[in-house]
Amino acid sequence: MLKFINISEIIVAIALTISILIQNRGAGLSSTFGGDFGGYYSKRGFEKFLVIFSSVLAIIFVALAVASLIISN
């Protein structure tokens, strides 16, 4: 069971990384420090799907990590 959880955690981690890298947000640190102030827009279509999909994958990843920790002890 632990092996299955570890393998699925690796798969979810890879999918989460890819889904985050695909997202189209401001390039560079200028948006972090307020450089791209007027760049906010509502997400629609595939971008909205990617945000929701990334959130779901993050929740699944945390759940798998907690399950792995519980089972290993």
C-alpha cells in the first residue's frame, strides 16, 4: 500500500509541476513587487481550468503525503 501511495504521489507531483508551469502569469519579479499593477484580468476557459486543476492536485498531493506519513508509522 505504501508503494502505491508513493508512486501516485510522484505522478501527482509531476502533474502539479506541469500544470503550474503551463499557467500564464507575469514573467519575472516585476509583478511580485508591484510593477505590473494594471495586469489583472479574470481567468476564463482553459486558464480557469488550470487554476482549479492545480488546486485540486495540490490538495491531493497533501492528502497523499499525510497518508504516506500515517501508514509509514
